[in-house]
Amino acid sequence: MQKLIVLPDPLLEEAAAYPVTSGLYVTDIGYFHEAENHYRDRPEGCPSHILMYCAEGTGWYATDGGKRQDVKAGSLVVLPAHVAHIYGAYSADPWSIYWIHLRGEHAAAYMEPLLAGGVLTMAPAKVQKWLELYHECYGALETGYSLQTMTYTSQIVGYMLGMLAYGHGTEGNMISSKRAAEQSVQYMLEHLESGVTLKELAAQASLSAPHYSQLFKQATGHSPIDYFLRLKIQHSCRYLDFTDWTVKQISSKLGFKDPYYFSRLFRKMIGQSPTDYRNKSKG
């Protein structure tokens, strides 16, 4: 069954002006089943950013006069606003696609992490969740054109884009970086009260130090040692919250030889001293 909702301009203007939705909101959403004659050529691009998920069949696209890229089932295409593009379904095996058009002051920032790798491939578990959110979004917009539904769907699509950006990379690198990070973080948690070196972490992941560092940062946004220190500081907060240990005792417990260095690092990461953090009311 085909689906299509195009939000009216007055509502889009209202969403663009409303603080909660101005950062990111839906302009169009739909589903085309076995869209044999589906073809779009936009020499000036589209005023909205476009997400297209191919559930079945095949198609193709190209941007800014570039090389045509094939799209198969399980692939997600991300087209930035105002960039010339062209796309269509292959007639022999036409695609079935779920698509969303998005605008907003922060829409480009949401899209930026997704644009480097060309066609994206989502893991099956992520596809299931992403499509659940898509249907939730479409279902809400079906209930009527209102700022209330725009507000709700704005939060949904923000979650959808966050899912895509988390751990994003080429399919092989995404799997490798996620695996390297997961193994290392568990190893770090087991060694919070001692210390680890980059060489040790890389060896534990069976990778060279440069390659390991690259994959770990790709998955977490931080270098391995920086992430390890952040885990230590995060763990120190629990000691401050649930024990009466001194700052010196806590720093020693977590393998810091210099309590003054620990306090400086804590302030840098948490934004206040260990003592101020302990004295702050929580919950």
C-alpha cells in the first residue's frame, strides 16, 4: 500500500518558528511499494534533507553530477538539502522505499555524520527499531495537522537520526570499531583500579596501536586512554556519592598516584571539584 503525507506550508512555518520544533521537523513522509516508475531529477536539489530506506528491490541515485550508485534492499540513502541529485527505481526489480523529508536549524548537523560513507547499511536489529519509529512518526502525522503532532514527530526523527549516527561508518569498519570498543570498555572496567596502556589495549584487541586507536575513536568519539580516564572519573562519582572516603582515598583506589592530578582531572571532566560534587544535592 502506498503512503504519502505532505505537510502544509502554514504548519511548516509554524514549526520553523516554534522553539521545540525549529531545530528539526518533518515536511514530507511516505512509502512507495514496488515503485516501478519512481524517478526524480532535481538539478537545484530539494529544500529538505531526504532519507530513503530501501526495504525491497533495487534502485540507484547520484548527487551533484557524480557517479551513479546502486541501492539494494537494506540500504539507506541520505541526500542533503540544496544539493543536485537524481534517483530512480530499476524497472526489472523496482524498489520499495520508506522516505522522510526533514528541515530545521539543526537538520544539517544531524545529517553530517551520515554523509561520508555513501549508501548506508543498517544491521537487521537497527532496521527493525528504525522502521518502528518510522511507523510511529507516520501514524502520528496521520491523526491530523497540528503543532502538537509536529512536536511529537520532531522528537521521533531526532531519535531515528541518532540511531543512524551512533557507530556509523562503512559496514565493515562499523562492525570492527564497535567490537573493538565493546571489548576494550569491558577490559577497562575490569582494570579501573589499576592502569592500562595503549599498547596493552591494542594487544587485547589483537590490533596495531594506530589501527586500534582509529577504530576506538570512530566508535566512541574519544581516544582509548581519554575514555579510560573518563570511566575512572565516572566511577569516582559513585564513591563520592555512596562512601565517606576522602578524595585522597578515592584517587588511590582508582590508581591515581597524585590526588591533586585526580582533582584537576575531575574538575575538568565534571565541571566542579570532587568536594563540591559530593556536597551537591542529587535526586
